[in-house]
Amino acid sequence: MTTQFNFNKLNNIYAEAIASDDKTLIFETKVGKGRFLFMMFLSDEDKDSKDKLFIYLRNTNLIKPVKVYGNHSKGQFEVYIKDELKEALIKELQLNSSSGSFDFKNFLEQLNSSIPQSINRDNKITELRKIEA
């Protein structure tokens, strides 16, 4: 089953990235025990990664590309999350299966709400260096 979701909180930092010299959007956010590094590369020369959001799951050491649809300048960042990605995101959270019910939509809302509204260039570099370590 596929879950559709709009990461509309990407709007401000997407606009910021488009206006920047490096045309990148990179930040880490946490939800529960999960650590999620979001990356988008917005160069016109790089058609392969355009409109792709890369999510690096730090705990499970996986990187997942996600196609992003919609008019980004109007705050539309629609993604279609298939079961494989859903399972990877849940695994990243390191949930205890006996700890009650889990609402995936609620988790996506938390993830969306945790997106920063501005990123400085130094933070982008720091986050990329953490991946290499």
C-alpha cells in the first residue's frame, strides 16, 4: 500500500536552496529515536537528482531516494511512500513492538513539523562531513 504525503514544511528551505550558490538542501532532524538526514540537489545540470529527496537513515545506515511531485514554489512536495520505504522509516525509529499502536501518518506529520525553516551553509557542510565519518 502506498501512502501519499506532502512535506510542505520544505517550502522555505527549498526556496533558500534555490537562491543559494550551492543549490543544495541538507539538514538532519530527529523524531523519537530516529535520525533522518534530508538532502536535495537542485542544480539544473543534474537532471537525475532533480525532484528527488534523499533520506539518509542514520541508525540503520540506509539512504533512500524519494521522487517529489508538485509545484515546489507553491509549497507542494508530494511523495508516495511505498511499503519498502515505510518499513525502513519505521525500523529507523527503533520501536519496541510491544509498546502500543503506531500511527504512520502521525509520524510523517512529526517528521514534517521537525523540518527547519532556515539552514546556514556551514550546517550543510557539517552534515555532509558526518556522513563520511
